[in-house]
Amino acid sequence: MSQIIEYATLLDEAAHHATEVSQFDLESRLSLEHAYAIQAASVERRIARGEWRVGVKMGFTSRAKMIQMGLSDVIWGRLTDGMQVEEGTAIDFSRYVHPRVEPEIAFVLKRPLAGDVTGPQALAAVEAIAPALEIIDSRYKDFKFTLPEVIADNASSSGFVIGPWCDPGIDFANLGLTVTIDGRVVQVGSTAALLGHPLRSLVAAARLSAQAGEPLQAGWIVMAGGATPAEWIKPGQHVSVEMERLGRAGFHVKA
């Protein structure tokens, strides 16, 4: 238990002050159970400072990435209100260590959703969907980490931007999208990259969060995972995602 608190404190302080830390599990000996315990303890420190939980984010939702990491399941992290960036506003680059951005689709729930649910059951709990961007930021030096380390570091979750909320009755299985930085398209993809259908990511979120004793709540946001590879961001840039039928979300990076 003392080691969990030690690592949670280390990672929370690194995120809070935007400082690098050295890897502590170079040989991946830390169990995933302990990695998630570190994540939970780290986020609890945020909550103790006055933030509150607003949802979860999913990671490694690409089949290719899961195979690359030797995984049979996705990973997840916890979102707090302090991570949300209002659409169209500017972020302070100095708040991050190695910031990158990836396009996602976001869900907001109108009722709790927990345990082993079907796709239709998950969709019935959705109030709205939106185009979104996640700012990911590993706190480890040189952006190098093992699987347990990235889970402990809240699955690299650091910020998220939500675009216009839309009717979840829209078919969002295979929506085309582009990521643009300073007016130049840097990534092209589709929501189908998320486990073949983004709804599968929401189903996984319901199962995994319930297993952790933190079932998805009404009003929570679920970030479904990156639909393309992540892009590095730099001071002075404007970043946006344009998603078919759903619209646009973006932010500036202060120079």
C-alpha cells in the first residue's frame, strides 16, 4: 500500500506541476491491478484539491494498438472537471510535459450505466454525442513507459475538448474525420477505428468502471478513444477536429 501511495504522489505531483519523472517499472513487473490502484489514488489527490469526477476516458481502442501492447482488453482512465478545456479557448502549454492531441467521439450519459451491457442498452443511456479532442501527456521522461506505468499515469489523460452535442440517433459507426493544425490537415480517419464501432468502447467503459466500483453516472462524459494516431502540439498552434455530421471542436495553444 505504501508503494501505491508513493507512486500516486509522484505522478500527481508531476502532472500538477508539469514536471518529468523517471520510469519506476522498467521491466513491467507491476501488476495491472496495482497500476489502476496507483491511478485511483493519484486522481483522489486531485479530488482532495477540489476537482470532481466527470467521467472516464478509454485508451488503446485500436485493435492494432492492443495487439502491439499484448493486450486483450482496452485500458481506461478517470476524468475530472479540471481536465476540461472549453471549446475554442486557449490552453497554457506550460501546464503540460509532452502534450499530444488525438480526435475522439464523446458520449454524455442521461442515466447510470454499469456492468455487462449490450450495445443497444448502452446507446439507450446516451443523452448526446459530440466530436472531441483529447490532450494526452505522459509525465515520464522521453515519453517512454511500460503498460503498467501508462495506466498508473491515468492512461496519459490530461485534457479534453468537447464540440457541439448532437442527437445520438445519428449513425456514428463510420463517420469520417480530419484533424487540422494551423489549417493543415495532419490526420484523416473514421470513428470505425474505435473497436469497429464507438459504441463498443462505451460498453467496455461500463464494464470496466463497474468492476472498479465506480459505475458510470448520469451526466458523466465518456471519451471513446483515439480514432487516429496522436499528433504533437506546440505553442502558438490552433488545433481542430472536423467530424462528419457532428461538427467541429478546437482549441488554441498559447504562444
